[in-house]
Amino acid sequence: MSVPRFWREIPARYNLIGTRCETCGNYYFPPRRFCPECRRQGRMVEYQFKGTGEVVTYSIVHTPGDSWIGGKPYVLAIVRLDEGPCLTTQVICDPAEIRIGMRVKKVFRKISEDGDKGMIHYGTKFVPA
């Protein structure tokens, strides 16, 4: 299997797919095989998140690492999805506009690349809603 095909077949990376426990109703991202609340009595099913949420906290990064391909400064935030799980992600906006409680929605963007002729990696980032 080629490397690009391998990454395309991981739905959570590209589509914000996690799991939901049908027993207790909790949502998880990334996906889990067992519910930590219900243990083995829980029934986990795949769940497609809506991709909307709010900023819980954030940091403005002024000096990114050498492999950073985006502009600077940039916003790195913890976003709580409407269904409950939190994830660390980049919010694409002017750093002066970011605020706790800001509504955001997912977008599909380039995350990194391996040199000028290397592989390009894509994934989920967020923008103001």
C-alpha cells in the first residue's frame, strides 16, 4: 500500500470521525474502541462530528519551528466541539481577532510538507464561524 493511500484511509484525520458510546451517550475524538465510562458494557459506534465548536483557550505562536510552512504569528487553540470532545488545532484568523468562546468551524487545509518535492500532509484546521 502506498503512503498517500495509507493516510487517506484513516477517516479520523480527514473527516473528524470519532466514536459515540450508545450506552452512556459520550462522544470521543480520536476514536476509541472502549468507553472509559461504561467499560466493556458500552457499545461504541462511529460518529461523524459536525465540525463546529468554540475556542476554550489559545496561544499565539510568534516563533514557529523551522518546519512551519504557514504565516506567523499564528493561533494554536483548544477547541471544544459541540458534541463535547476537545482537540488542539490551528485557528486560521488574525491573531488580534481570537478570543475565548469564539465560534469556529472546521476546514480542510495543508498542514505540512516534506521539503520542496516531498509529501504534502493535509488535515483539519478551524476558522471563525
